[in-house]
Amino acid sequence: MKPLLVLVVGPSGAGKDSVIRGAEAILKNDPRFYFARRMVTRNTPQAGEINISAEAFRQHTESGNFAKTWDAHQLSYGLPRSELQPQNAAVQIIIANVSRTVLNDLLAEHGGHVLYITA
């Protein structure tokens, strides 16, 4: 059975990361939940992200390693395909923080539900 994808979206600063980190703290020992990590060309590491250089991001993009990419706030973001296919067979729900600009494409390709966070 394919895991259910929950896409978390909302305006910048609305608290998406805080909600995700809170849920992750509560559910960290429940193997049914997987919190996808996105790649970002940010110099300062943040929870839920894998920081990479702009060159590494370009290489991942050219290799087709991302399910979706987007740009925001002078940074490049990518959701790796591997994050949508966790190796743990117990995973039933994948939670991913993504941009509203790629929401419809991800839903069309992977299905799922949307959690819209507002301030």
C-alpha cells in the first residue's frame, strides 16, 4: 500500500515548520509517520532540511533526483524523490513542507491531502 502524502503549505512565517516539528516530536516513535526532508541552498541549517550548495542543487536537478523544485526568498528548494519513497515498509503517512507553487503538480502526480497553515 502506497503511503498517504500530506503536503503542508502556507505563507512564509505562518508557522509551518513549527507545526511540523511539533508533530514530529509527538510522533517520532511511531513508524507509520515519515517526515520528508527537502533540500535547500541555505547556509544556515534548519530542522527538516538538507543544506546543499547551488552547484549540488543543480546536479540533483539535472539528474532528475527531485520530485519538484521551487525558488523562494532567493533560495532554491527541492523535494527529493527518495523522500517520497521511504524504505520503511511501516510508513503509512509522509508529511512534506512544500511551496504552494508546486502543490497542484505534486497532488496530480502523487495524490494526497493538503494541510494549509495560516497565521
